[in-house]
Amino acid sequence: MVIPIESYNSSVIEWREREGVIEVLVLDSTPTNPDFPDDVQTKFPGGGGEEGESPEDTARREFKDETGRSIREDAKLKPIYSRLVADHHKVGFLVHESDCEGQLDEVPRLEGDSIINNRRYLTIDQVIADIYQPRHNQTQLHLVRNAKREIEKILLTRALQKV
């Protein structure tokens, strides 16, 4: 389904498991506005759709633009969040690191009105704790909570299949 241009924003949460701990990829960015030089925001890769793109196509493009990594063509992005906020549709997807290719960019990158300074993995619980800070919006909080629930289901299913 193609949603009209500028009416939606797609985000991607890439996850991995390290020694039983769930980690997700986050981006640290600062605004280009000199009035807010120390306002570092932690966010997930994502952005607005372009004409003719599906939310999934946007998610793949934005992930590549902001991280330097690609999501494999045959990889399925799992929808985990969809909400209409005012007249803007917010869509979130989940992808495992094994479905991604390439190395994370280490070079700062200008994206819209901010500079992505860092790409790193945090535990999902660290992200949830950070998202509670007043500077973050409720969309990000719902997105990461939904991701945590979905990842826990995936891990439980894997564990049951081994039994």
C-alpha cells in the first residue's frame, strides 16, 4: 500500500542478542540550530516518505541513508507500530541484525535539520529508560515497547522450537 507523500514517517529498529541481552541500534544526533548545541537526541533510523514509496521502502532507504548499512532485499520487515498522529501516519518496523549488510558509518552525516554524530547499540531497557526523558515523544516510547514485546515473542518461539 502506498500512502500519499509527506503523510507518513517510517522508523526501523534493528536488534540483536548478545549473551542473553537484547540490544537495539540507535542514532545520536544534534540539531544544526546553534540555539540548541547541546541537545543530543537518541532516535531510531527513519524519516519521511517520498512520492511513490511504501512505508517499507521508506524504512529501507532511511536505514541505509542514516546507518550506512542495507537491509537485505529478501528480508522481511516486521511491522510493529502504526499510528495516526494528527494527519501524519507513523509506522515502525523491526529487523534482526542478520538481515542487514555492511558496516555502520562512523562519519557524521547531515540529515534534515540535524547531524547524526554516532550510531551505537544499547540494551533495549536502556533505550526505554532514555525514552522516558521529557525531550522524547510518546511515539518513540510506544515503538520501542512494541519492539521489546515482539523480540521477546521471537526469542520465546525460538526457545520452544529447540525443546
